[in-house]
Amino acid sequence: MRRLTTLLLAGCLPFAALAQDDASEATRAAQAELAKRLPLDDPRDEANATRGKLAEIADGVILDKDGKPVWDRRPYAFLSEAKAPDTVNPSLWRQARLDAVHGLFEVVPGKIWQVRGYDISVMTIIRGKTGWIVVDPLLSEETAAAGWKLFEDHIGAREGKRPIRAVIFSHSHSDHFGGVGGIVGAADVKAGKVRIIAPHGFSEEATSENVLAGAAMGRRALYMFGAILPPGPRGQVDTGLGPKLSSGTVGYMEPTETVGAAGGPLTIDGLAFDFMDAGGTEAPAEFVFYIPAYKALHTTEVVTHNLHNILTLRGAQVRDALRWSKVIDAMLLKWGGRAEVAMGSHHWPTWGTGEVSSLLANQRDAYRYVHDRTLFLANRGATLHELADQTPEAPVQGRDFSTRGYYGTLNHDMKATYQRYFGWWDGNPANFNPLPPEQSAPKYVALAGGADKLLAAGKAALAAGEYRWAAELLNKLVFADPANKAAREALASAYDQMGYQAESGAWRNYYLAAAASLRGNAIAASTSNGQSRSFVSAIPTAVFFDALATRFDAPKGGALKGTFQFVLPDSKEAVAVVVEGGVEFPRYGVTDAAPTATVTIDRKTLDDVMLGQAQFPALLQSGAIRIDGDKMAFLSWFALHPPADPRFHVVEP
């Protein structure tokens, strides 16, 4: 990995240190055992991750218009060390070093390039007949713009001025479309100069996923991505899927066309593409595609260089491991033996027809193993909590790093598959309606003979290297008495060691973020994306009112009864919100005959409110909102929608 070390040395800055434990003897032994078992010095991934590099952004720093960094790789210079420290799983360290390689790379000579290492995702640029076709313009407009400038400076300057003719959104997650405004203008799309091509169902999924459950998902995402940790060997190292999330502006543009469920051929700027539907795998709306002229397969996020999540730790709807494996097999049957390079929406490409076919076969087998082993054991009585401990890693995981659990894991993917088929309950009636943690925890403390004895038992488990058991015991004590500093520190120590040992970047981040929260030294979130007007404007009005209903304070509004009619003149929409019995039900497209009050507000003004650029009282005073009917009833109802606190506790009551 000497060349990789050289590439990572530039821009060395000291990293912030957490007041954490050293790696314990048990952790050091676990790291050594894994390092002995895996071929960590296999050079093939390093060769692929560095192949075709043409240029890079100096120091890996990207600034917004105000000069604030939205991407900065300088604090990650510690990854220049080839040998993993004891506080990082050696396999994850290897993955993090590969993810840290950044720059502009040529994938197919003169035909396809990638910009990698400037966001969690990858942007691909393809030569068309008269211009460029861009795939997945990253999460943030600023990182996409910087990546495009890097391409233009080194390829555009050589080729002459060629416009972007099309942008492909491979799937409905924002790290693959949010930066579109950084590379093309909305006016050019509207004028038909730029096509935006996406899978069917994209528009509904792209803007809706994080709206209803956004507060909780966002809070958990801070832990999962390590956004409240400083970079360093005892902090955030990598996510497994990519370095981290950028912190710029997330935008949106509506696709001009979509590819249907049947997939099939499509010509884009004179270049033939062959699409295959992959919806219901990693994302609800997703496709993969093959370019025959370039013998290039784009695997999107269906095939990456890690085992992915069947259920992400931040929260989402459970994915389908069985369909996932079948889509990969369909790719193998259709394009295996033909594709000379496979490139995804994350990580680095794989070259060679045999290597591409092996990548597809191994990834297929990994997801099928997750699915089939889960049901094999569940159909023999194993429960959600027993599956993973009864299952060794898949044979393929010992020989192919692309199938290892750097992001998803065999452990939580099996639990997610169980949940998909059987739900949250393990079938044992003792677990059907257990006491909430804050009620049960004091009883466990009393059963243990008091806080001191339970703390002593937790510390004994720590000393024995039984960190899962230590966490289970000490978590009871923290929930019984969150002010108990000794309990908090001991629980944080357990999380430290489990984080150090974790091969999954997501697991490591979550454990160490939990430890930092308990110690009170979590940093301000390093990932804080601002949503642009284009993104907010794309949220369907019906989804907005559904989200508003989730904020209704039912206990306080139980006696309220009425219908509040919303009229949005500029978008020509109507929503009747029926309130009764502690329930708020929006009827999109309905105009009530006798509403309690009618509220007239432009959708554009509603967007201002969502963006925090306007407040209802000022809008009422200015006349931007008109209320006819029972104004006091409307104001009373509206006051029953308190915002959720995005800083709610995760690892304590």
C-alpha cells in the first residue's frame, strides 16, 4: 500500500482527540485475529482505486460561497499510515484508506471518467456524441460544482467546450441528485437543452423519504455517519460506503423523463444505453445500465465494494435481500462476460470481464446468503435476537473484500430480513409488551442489589472483555440514573471497545458517537446540509400536510373539532384538513362545502415557511395569508403543531 500512503500524505493536520479509552487487550486480540485471517495486503483494490488518476483538488478542500468548508480531507491525513492503529478494525482501516483516494480518474480511455473522494458518492462523466452525460451529481451543489470544474480544467480544456447534454439520476437517494444545481441550470433543463433521466417512481420517492420521519432519521444519521465525532483513529474514520457526507446545499430538479419498469434501450446524446430496473433493492426507485459501445456496466448502488444495508441504522423501510440478489443475477446473466468494467455510485471500478463477473456473482451470493440463512434459522425457531450469533460469515466474505460488512453487516441485515417477514416481535409473549426502559431500569437496579453492585458487575464484564454484556448491564444503570457519572463513563468505555472492533464504519460511528454523547464531548455536527428552494418546492403538497399531521398534539387537541380548508392559488391545489377526536386527516384535492375556516396561501409562501424564511404571524399581518371564517379556531389548531426537538436523547432517557 506504499503508493496509497504517498497519495494520502498531503495536507497533514492534527486531529482532535476524545477523552477515550485505549484499545483493551481483548480489542487488540480481536484486531490481530481478524488481520491474520484476512488477506489485507491483497493489492487489487488499491490498484483499482488509484488506476487512471489524472488530477485532484488541492488538499481535498471545497468551500461554499461564503468561504466555509463543505468538504475538507486535511483532518484525515492520519490515514496515510499503512498499519491500522489498535483503535480501528484493520479491515475497516483498509477500506477507509481506499475511500480516501480522491481526484479525477479515467475509467474508459477517452470515454468515461469519475470524480471520486469529494462526497460520500461518486460522479461519473460519459462522452456522448455532442456533449457530456453526467451520472449522479453528488449530494451537494458545491461539491458537484467543484468536481465538474476539476473535470473541465483537465478534460474539457483538452476537448474543447462541450455542453452537458443529459444528467442521469441512478436512484432516489439525495447523495445522487442533490448536487445537480451545481452543474446545470434549471433554465437549460426547462428549455430542453439538458435531459434529466431517472427511474420510474423517482419524483415521489426522492422528496418524500425523509419528510415524514425526518427528525428521527436525521438525529440517528448524526450517529451513523459519525457527524458528531472529530476525525481520527479514535473518532470518525470512514462510513464504509464512502468517506463522509458533504455539508453543502442539497438541491433538486424534476426529471424530464423516466425509465419504466421494463427497462430497455435508450439513446442519450447519440449513445446507446441498456437499462434494467432495480427498484426495491437499495432504493425504492433505482436502475442499473450498460453502455455497449464502451462495454461499461454501471451498477449504481446495487453492487458496491461492501455489503450494503437491508435496513440502514438511521432508519428506513426494510429492503428486500431476495430481490436484491435476483437483480444482481439478472445483471450477471445479461452482461456478464461482456462488460469489461463495472462502476458504481460509490467506491472504485472493477476492470476485466472475468473480474466483473466474479464481482457480480459474489455480491449476489452475499445477499442471497443473508436472505436464505435468515429464513433457514427462523423456520427452525430462531428469533430476531438469535439469528446473527448462530450464523458464521458467508464463505465468499472471507475471500472477497467487496462483500464484507463495511456499511451493512451480516448481523443487522439478517435482523432486518427477519423484520421484513415477521415484524419487530420475536414471538415470545414476554417481549410482546415489555416495560419501557425508563420504567424497567430502576427495577433491574433494585434486583441487582443497588447501583453500586450493578456498576461493579458492569465493570467486571468490561475487565473480562465481555463488552456486549457490559453495555446491557450499564445501559440499565444509565436509564435508571442518567446523572450517575461512573455509570456513564463505564458504558462509554464499553461503546469505545465495540466501536474500535467494528468492521462496519456505520457501527463504529454509532458506538463512538454514543460514547461521546455519554461523556458530553460530542462535537457540533460536521454534516449540516441546507435544503435549497428547489428541493423544498419539489416536496408534494400532500406529503407536506401528511407531515404536518404527524406534529399534531393529540392529547391537547383531543376536544378540537373542525375542518380547515387550504387553498393554494399559485399551484391550483386544495387540501381540506379534518380534525376530530385527536386525529388530523388531510384530504388532498378536496374542497369542503362548509369549512370552519378557509386559509388562502400560495405554495411559494408555504415553501418560505418550510425554509425558515417566513413566519406565520408576519405573513398574516402582511396579508400573504388570508383567513376567512373562524380565525381563532384556525389559530388554536395551528398552535397545536409544536416542532420536534432534533436534539432528542438517543443513548439516555
